[in-house]
Amino acid sequence: MKIGALIPVRLTSERLPGKALMDLAGKPVILRLLERVAACRFISSPEHVVVCATTDASDDPLEKVVTEAGYSVYRGETDDIIARFDGAMRAFDFDAVIQADGDDPLSATEYMDVVMARLLEDSEVDIVTVDGLPLGTATKAFTRRAMDKVIRSYRQGRNDTGFIYFFTKSGLCRHEVIQRTDPAHSLPDARLTLDYPVDLEVFQAIFEALERPDGPFGLSETVEFLKLNPEVRNRNLTVQDEYWQRTAAKTELYMDDPDGTVRKIVF
């Protein structure tokens, strides 16, 4: 099987425009994330790590940074991430993919290994996700078959918020949820996703404290640092309610049922 990784990114973010190219302890945010994805044991080449950007000219600087670092870019529809994923899987001929979000530069490489290993163990499973990790560290793994099921039934349109629910909440795919493998990886009140300037402050503190020359630091180190430094862990919690309210308000996903009716996905 040819295994890759898909990361949806665009520079015209509403809350923090250009965040993927902002400096994070000496490197662009997007490269911090791509280094973690490329460290997954199932990724055989950096070229198999694909940033799914848009065709808008505003993403030209993103493509330059990503490709110069040795990773790949696929460019597609602005608001339709499902179409971008489908196009990228076809263009790169992937049989299965790790899926990390562009907002999550601390996506846990350990769990990329775990979800993909589980996906490959059972040919009946379409997608594997992980539960019990700090917000912004979990990733997913899904097959080409899952992508085909979704692309046949989803309603084209804006799905840049909540797109993964087509795989996990629609009933189209066989979805398996696994739990964290280590109790030390639990930190329920942590917020490790990048949407607001205060989120970037938290990431800066973490990377400046933990960065090392021999590769990405692990989730255990991140959690331990945040437990020892509650002033960092608590710094961005003031935006958490707004984040979830906005997510709920912007998630409008529809699909065609076999009987021809249109159904809204409830999450």
C-alpha cells in the first residue's frame, strides 16, 4: 500500500490570517507540523506529506515554503476540503493516509503510528481516530475506500469546518475509535490548536522550552511541561468557549442518502 499524509491549509484564515507561515521558535508553523508528520514510521518520504491548499493566489507563498522544504502540495477548491482530499489522494495514488489539521503543530507523531497501524490491521475498518488526547494533538487515518464512500454521498459545498464528520458521523464509513495508550498523555483542559494570537503564545513557550536538535519532542514531554507550567497551560483557555461555539455554528454538512433524500449530519 502507498501511504501518505494530508494536511488542509489555507492562508486566508478568518481569525488569524497567514498563521501557517508565522514564526514558531525559528521556523514557520507549517514546517513544525510537517516535521512531525514526516516522522511517522509509515511515511516513507517527505514527498508523501501533502499540504492540501487552495488554488487562490494567496496560497502561493505557502506552496513555496512547503515545496522548498521537500514536502508536496495539492491545490484545489477553497472551501471544499473533501474535494481537495479526493483530488490529492488520486493525484498521489495513496491507498491510505494520515490526516492532520493545519492548525495543529503539536500533532502527536506517536498516535499517527498508532492509528495507521490499527487501520492496516483490519481490512474492514475505513477510518481510525483516537480519543482522550489534548485538543490539537490527535490525528486520524483513513483508506481510499473511505474517501470513495464519502465523495459519492457528500453534498458539495463549504465543509472547511467539520469535514471529518463525513467520515465519522455520517454512517458511511466503518469508524473505529481507540483510546490513548498512556495515561501520561491525558490533559483534558489543554488547548493545543492555533486559531488566535494567544494560542501562538502558548506554542512559542512550548517549543522554546522543549525543542531539540535530534527530532520532534513527544507528547509526554509536552504534557509534562504544561503540568509544570500552569501559567502557560491556562493562557489561552479564555478563547475555548468561543472556539467551540464558532465550530458548532459553522458546521453545516449535508449528504445524499440512498433513497434520494438529503440529510444533515448531526454531530
